[in-house]
Amino acid sequence: MFFTDYQKSLACKLSKGELRKKYKNSEKELKQVAKTGNEITLSKVMKRHGNYEYAMLYQKTPEFRGHKVRCVNDRL
């Protein structure tokens, strides 16, 4: 399985715009944390950043488009 259940869940729960905003914010945070040299925090932020990126990619897959109705129902 290429995408994790968490990444798929993010793709269903958040709009493209919301994901893009969170991705950009995590990118800024990555740059700030990298300057501190704190590897533990960097690892955590990097994982979150990657999850947003993969969720955005998942939204572009045929699998997501085929299950879009299910995602909308999951939000309710």
C-alpha cells in the first residue's frame, strides 16, 4: 500500500486548499526547525509535512476520485 490510512483520511477530511495551506505552513516550520539543529523536532515536522504532501497526491489519484462519495459521507 503506497498511501497510509492516515494520509487517505487527511485527503478525505481536508479540501485541496486546506491541505495546501497546512503543507506550506509545515514547510515554513521545517525551515525554522532546521536552523535550530534539533533532529527530533525536525523528524516530527518532516513526517507531518510528508503526510500533507502525500494526502495532496492521493487526492489526484483515480482511487480517490472513485471513492469521493464515500469521503463526503465520512465527513458527515
